[in-house]
Amino acid sequence: MSPAAEPGMRVVRTALCVLEAVSELQPVGVSAIARATGVPKSSVQRCLVSLREAGWISSPPGGPQRWTLTGRALAVGLRGSAEHGLREAAHAVMQDLRDRTRETIHLIGFGAGHSPASDADPALVVIDRLDSPEPVRTWVRLGTRVPLHASCSGRAVLSRLPEAEARALVGDGLERFSDQTITDHDALADELRAVRERGYAIADQSWRSGVGAVAAAVVDAAGRPVGALAVSAPQQRFDAERAVDLGAAAVAAAARVSAAL
């Protein structure tokens, strides 16, 4: 790359960094984006204006300015996932799983993405969702980044990777989301061994307060995880006995998606 091109590439990388922050934090203001990305507020503001003019983000008029992704940004992301066939392979299975459990089903995509913040940033992202028909239900925004160590989807994916690779992906610091979050590497390794034995992971408020969930990994022909299917329920409909039933359903559903891939 020529020296003249480097400033332009830095601008692009900064804009992508800002766009990712909007995706994760929306609705979000300039100051919060600057704190999350480490980009100066003046640069954040310029990126936001450019992204708005390009149709990627918007901010409602009146009141404090809070930015959100537009349908254009979401459509591009979903088309990207669809190219790998995961959403198409999973959709009918997700419908069956939702109808059987009457709980919200999330499809999580996994891959080594590339962001301005890192050249090898492991991405675990919600790429599809079917809502529970119950009046009280769980909900996660499409495009949400999911923590590898704290979520059942993350632990389901990690359990299908070699131990050394899983350890490298989670990094040194394990962020605490609740009192139930695993923040010790030895405890996480023990939990991943348990996940391998039973075939699914359980999250009892370890990521989101008031939510219980199970997840099973979706794998490709080589046995590598490409994502996970998660069943999540409000805490009042989740206990150890139901986790076993939901876990078995998730394992069977994930196996169907894996076979379709």
C-alpha cells in the first residue's frame, strides 16, 4: 500500500469502528461512542455525519442525539450471513424449535471477523431471532455481540474448539456481567468439559439478569463451530429440570442445521 493511501485507510477503519459501536450500543450518543472506541469525539462526530449521509445510521429529530443503525445496515449484515447458508439452513429448524418450546430462539453466527480495533477479533453475533409467543419473553437485538465466556452460545462454541484455541479466544480478562458469570479460567475450562459431555451449554443469568438459556453448537462438515442455536426464557420459566428438556431440544435442532450445512 502506498503511503498516500494510508490516511484514507485509517479514515475507513475509524468509520467502521464507529459503525460497530453504534451497532453494539444503539441508541447511543457521541460521548459513549468515543469512550467505547477510544476515537476522539471530533472524529466520531465526523464519522457519524458521513455514515448518516450514506444511509447507514440515523438519529431521530428532537431531544438528545442518539444514533441507531438503519435498515440498510441490517440488510447488508443479514445478506452477509445468508451467503454462508447458515440463516437459510436454520430458519425452518428455528420455527420448529420455537413452536416446541414456546420460547425465544436465537441464531448466533461465529467467525474470526476483522474490525478496526483488532486484526483477528472473534465475532459471536446474533444473526436471527424468532420470538416466543408468550406475553413475557426474552429479547436480544439482531447484531448484538455475544460474550464468549458469559453466554451459553459462547460456551457451546468454545466447547467445540481445541482447548488452547478456546483459551486464546477468550483472552486474559473475563468480564463480569453478573454474580453468576464465570470469571476464572480454570472454572471456565471445567465448564467447557461439562458442555462437551452433555452436548449443550447452560446460562442461568450468567450474561443477562433474569434470563435462563441453553445453546448447542452448529458445526460445519469439518466439525468446526460456525454458530449456535440458543433457547432463552425468563427466569420464572427456567429451572434445572427445564434446562435438560430445552438442552435436548437445542442439541437435536443444532444437529439438523449442521446436517443441512
